[in-house]
Amino acid sequence: MYPWEITFIQTPKIVYILYEYTKVWRAIYMDRDHPKDPDNDWMGDSIGRYEGDTFVIDTVGFNDKTWLDQTGHPHSDALHVIERFRRPDHNKLELTVTIDDPKAYTKVFSSVTKAYNLVDTPMGETLCAYSEMKDFQDKVIDRTQTPPSK
């Protein structure tokens, strides 16, 4: 549920999503299935398709070093995410996310729909220094993903 600006770039075989914060991107492959044994990485392996006017992104192959959101909901390497982007009108993009992670949660759940508004300004520069990100990883994320000792 990313709160900053995003931009889509569509090519015949890949849709790229550019993220304002940390200036990273995702590649959503439109012409293949997931690999049988995907590498577990930060953004996972994403494949896409259209269902009518909805762009559906299916992602697996995450590592367990991130959170689902800014409030710290955890996930495991079994995370499976389905994102549904729909544009109800020219100025609005709606996103609904379905989370399936049997190692972290007892049932599948969906997020409330998030609305993005079309803007005509370029994305800004919003970065953290590597040292800040590493410190946050060490002091917060890693500690929340390690079960307490008994």
C-alpha cells in the first residue's frame, strides 16, 4: 500500500512500475509464467494479465526481509500477492491487494481499495541513505521477524 507516486511504463512484453520512494522499479512480465523455483528477492517475481479493464499482477518469490506495509505487518518467503489495478475514470487509479501467506497468516485477506490520483508533475526524489536503511533493517525489521527465545 505504497503512499508515494508511481508511474507505469508499458512495453509489449513487460510493464514496469517505477516507484518514487527509493527510486526502484518492478518488472511485470506479460508473456510468461512464474519460474518453477523463483529466486526469493525484494520485489518477487511478477507476471501480469488483463481481465477486462483490470490489470492483474500475480507475484511470488519474495524474501522475508520486508513488511507488507509501513505499520510493520510481516510476511514470510511463502507470500503470494495479487494486485488489481483498475482505472474507474481518467484521473483515478484504484488498487486492491490480496495477500496469501500461509506461514504468516491463518487465512487469505484483501486490502481496502487504495486510490491514486493522476498528477501532472514529475516524481520527486525521495531517498534514504543506505546507512539509514541498514540501521532500520537491523534494529526494527530483523527483530520483528525473529521469534523470541523461550
